[in-house]
Amino acid sequence: MSHNAQFSQRFLPLFLALPQLLAVLLFFYWPTVQAFWWSFHYVQPFGGSEIFAGLANYVRVLHDPSVLSSLGTTLVFSLCSTLLALSLALALAACLQLKVRGYKIFGNVLIWPYAVSGATLGIIFQVLANPIFGPLAWINHLVPEAWAPSAKGWQAMTLLVFAYAWCQLPFNIVMIVASLQSVPEDCLAAAALDGATPWQRLRDIQLPMVAPYLFFVFVVGLLDSLSNSFGLVDRLTHGGPGNATEILAFKIYQDGFVGIDLAGSSTLSVLMLVVVVVLSVTQYRYLSWRNRRREHHG
């Protein structure tokens, strides 16, 4: 019996995949090509002629103080939210490995937030962080105006980091739990017989063996924070107060759709794409190096 799917019509598979291919072409590849084209041209806001500009847009963008500020904000947001989500996921995954009563139910509950979109999550945290009737309003009853994320930049950034870490948590838990389960039980059982506590087994055996997986989760989290955080920022902080939470994805939207600077926003999009590619290549080369080293020491 053949295990390969066979179609009576030669072009039937292509016809079935055509809607998805068209969606990818129209909403991913075509905008990418258009952004590259506009990044090398002066573009009128409402259409019309385009004038070749060479690298002038890149020089202008890289010397713009607001862009440099946005890059710094993006770096703080991405690193803090990714590290927080990774640390919390590792702690929760380690607790799930203890297999206490009801751990399967807890594992399923921890995955559910992955189905919540960034915009919905922004509305939820906006209500939770409300300084008047939210759960944190008691702080202002003790110290007036102590909690005001809409007026204090560091509080808005802290709120944004926690919200996005909560959004990343389910994926991280799934990946880390799977990696911890790949550790041979014989090693853990031998360590337990030698008197090692669960914390010692995690620190000395499991963490070194799953380090490549943790690096993978970290890089994926960084990439996700660059490209998938617009909805949360737009609904939760709107880039404010001031520009305290104006990350790169939100600035691209502001420049392109509010400021009608199509060339500038396209240039920022290309630069962000370059960063994503560099991170992806770095991750691939590191994992390949780890695999070659493991095979060599085999």
C-alpha cells in the first residue's frame, strides 16, 4: 500500500492551495517588495510620481532622533519581556515536571492564553491597570497618584512588558516542557538515588541539556516581540505617554498611516526585516554548531 497521496488530476493540489498562496502573495510578499522599492525612493503621500533617492532615506532615518529613541525602547521592551516570559515559563515548566496532583489540568490552563489576540490582551490589561477602578487602584488610595501608567513612562513600559510576557508564556511553556521531557529518565533517576533534590537535578542535569532549546525559545521570543507586538501596544499604551512605549512596529504604523511618510516607514520596515533575518541566521548557525559539536564528541 502506497503511503503517498495521489491525485487523479495533476493541477488539483495547486488549485486547493491557491487561496492560501494568493493570501501569502498579496499580504506578505507584495508588501515586502513594495517596502523595498519605496525605501529607495521619495514617495508622495497620496500617490503620484516617485523619485529615486538611493540611500537618502536610510541616512535620514538612521539620523532621526525619534527613530533612535524608538530603537532603544524596542530593545528594552524586547529583552525584558522575552527574558521575563522565558524565566516564568521555565519555573512553571519545572513545577509541572514535579507531577503534583492536577498537573495536567494546570498545564492545559496555562496554554489557554495563547488563543488571546494582542489587541484583546491590550484591552484586558488596560482595564486591570486602570488607576481609578482597576485592581491596582488601591495603590493610589495609599499614596495618591503613585500608580499612573498613562502619565509615567516607566510604569507604562513595565505594564507593557508584563502584558507581553503573559502573551508569550503559553508557547514558551509548551516548548520548555517538551525539552525537559526529552532528558533521559535514567540520568534523573541516578541523580535522585545519589540524593540530588529536584532543584539540583534541574540545575545540574536538565538545564545544561536543554540549553539549545532555551536559546531557540529566546530567539523566537525576540523575533515575535519585534513583529507581533503592534496590537498590544496600540490598544494598551498607544505608544505613550509621550514616546515612552513607541516600539519600532508602532512607529512604522505611526509614520506610514498617521504621518503619511511612506518612504520613511518602508525604510524602517526594511531595517526591521534585516534585524529579523540576522537573528534567524544567528539562531540557525548556533544550533548547527551545537549539533556538529555533539556529533563530534558523540
